[in-house]
Amino acid sequence: MNPNTIIAFIFMFGLLVFIHELGHLIFAKRAGMLAREFAIGFGPKVFSYRKNETLYTVRLLPIGGYVRVAGEDPEIIDLKPGYHIGLEFDEQNRVNKIIVNNKSKHPNAKIVEVEHIDLDHKLIIDCYDLETNERHTYDVDRKALFVMDEKETLIAPYDRQFQSKTVGQKALQVFAGPMMNFLLAIGIFIALGFYQGVPVNEPVLGGIQDGSPADRVGLVEGDKVISIDGEQIEDWLSFVLTIQQKPNEEINLVYERNGEQFETTLIPDAFTDNGQTIGRIGVMRAFEKSPGDVILFGFTQTYEITKLILNAVGQLVTGQLSLDALAGPVGIYTATDEVVQTGLLNFLTWTAMLSINLGIINLLPLPALDGGRLLFLGIEAVRGKPIDPQKEGIVHFIGFALLMLLMIIVTWNDIERLFM
């Protein structure tokens, strides 16, 4: 394996997942949701770091990532009447720690038997002191901690949970992940535009190859082609196609330089491309770096690639493309290896394309994807109330299992292609 490719693939995967999940995290926090974990990858933890309320982790399996928001899954611990727990208090006599097990390791904790507990709305604990058998009602601090197996986890009052927010806030938090992938692609294309310039659509000549037909007749960078053999040339594409159709044929070319028109004749050289003979005169396309055009380029490139990917998705749905056309992690790695060999600029373009692809795939209305969750939120908006979280969870679980099966099939196809 090429070490450069391995580094590039890890960087690319990490960047795409990080940006996607960062969108979910930012908008969860903006809406006041409690983000319990920000994870890159799935499976066992390789690295973890806690900052404020959120645990940041890198996990072993590089197949995605997630932001775990309080209330999206069943809350951590369900303390029922009769449970014996330990309580620690702050200076205002509010409960700031709830010790679920290993209570002997917390000698300062008051051991009580739960009668009633509400950590969602009222934030109270009704309990009996096991030493005096007296009944007490304690207020619970909004940032109290569960302590289980000596690991501390914040409680999540209802107003910090996903389900407590408006449909708009929830939808924006879900949509933010794919949105960030599109914004990343736009940013990459803008950066590329400022670095190498934006292709000029007009038939203006860029660099001239030494000794080429264009060089021999005195054409220079900046000349604008007006016509070829009396046929008006409107844009760069029509210029290229016209030249390609005339290998070894003398052509009459009218061009503009510094506001004046000139005329010349030249013979395009013949080249063979995929078994077809085409004409070339040895000129490059012109590029420009005006800020307005560069920024517009970032959006137009993202739009055009989005159209291409949506078209491919449509062909998959209608059966015009088979599953063999899909690539999994192995196929993406192989393609990345080929792109890396062609240079940094092409690798960045490839990264932007994959970012768009990730955004589109996540917006498909399929269970376990962001698009599936948005579909449920749309149904909630129409019904005026959410679907039963347990039923929705089952649908997403089945969807996730099917997606994993699809990934296994696609990866197997990738491996077969490698050894064919």
C-alpha cells in the first residue's frame, strides 16, 4: 500500500465525517440540546476527550460517525421505586451527584431508597433515608451527574432533550450535517479557484505551447477567437470541438487582440485519442482569479456535481444502474489511490466530490439516514405530534441493519473487482 494514499484516505475520511458531525453538534448546541458524545467512527473507543458537556471520541471502525443527543435514545438510567442509590449535595442542599452503584466508594453519600424520581421536568427525588427511615424530597441540580461504574454522566432535563425542541429546530439539527458537506465542497472549490483560477467560458487563449501550430502563426495568450472558417465561435467548448474536427486541415481563424481583429491560417496537428483522430493547435484554456467569479465558481461547481450525482441515484432507483456501479470503502480507497498519483489539486477536487456525495446520500429518505429522520419530522409537522419514539427507533434500527448489509455487498464487489 502506498503510504501517501493511506494518509490521504485517513485525512479525507476524517475531514468528511468531522465536518458532517460538526454540523449536527453546532446546531444541537445552538438549540440548547445536550450533546453527550461527538464520535468519529463506530465500535470500540480508540481515543476520548471530554470538554464541558460533550465526550469527543475516535472509534475503531471507519464507517461514519455520530453525535449522540440526549433524548434521541432512551435516557441512560431508569431509576424505579425501591432502588437504593447514593446522593451527594451542593452548598444549596441540591442533589448534584446520583450514585447508582459502588456506593461504598462514596463515603459522603447519603444512601436512600427511591420512592419517586423526576429528572425530566420537576427535577426532584422523593426518597426514604435508610438510616432514619424519614421521607425527604430533594431538589436536583440541572447539571447533576449520574455516577455508574465510576463514570460520570450529566442528567438531561427535558428542555435539554431532542424531543423538547420545535420541529424546525430538530429539522435544522438533522439537516446541518449534510449542509456542512455541501459547504465544505463549496469552500474547497473556492480555494481551488483562488489558487489556480477559474476557467474562462469565452474562447480566450491561455498558455501557448512552444512549437505548436498556434505558436508558429503568432497567436499569444489573451487572444480571443472570433470565428473559424466563417463559423462564429461563442464559447471555449465550441472552439475546442471545432478544432478537434479538423485534424491536418487548413483552417481560417479570425481573432481579436487589444480591440483589433486579425486573420490567420493554420493546420491543427493530428492526435489519436481512444482510437479517434482529433485536431489540436497547442493552446490552453484561460483562467481568471477575480473574487466574484471565484466565489461563483465554488457554487456552480457544487451545483453541477450535485446534478450528476442525483442523476446517478435516479438511475440506480430506476434500475438503469446496478449495484455493481456502487463503490464501498475499498473501492473509494482504490479510486483515491489513483487520484493521489495525479497531484494535490485533483485530490482536493475528489474530496469535494465525495463530500457532495456524502451530503446527498445522507439526505435520501431512508431509515437511519438524516433524510429518513427528516421524513419522520415532516410527518410530525403534518400530524402535529411525533411518532412513537419506540416505533421510529425500530424503523431506524432495521434501516441501519439493511444499510450495513448493503455496505457488505458493495465491499465484496469492490474486493472481487480488485482480483479480477
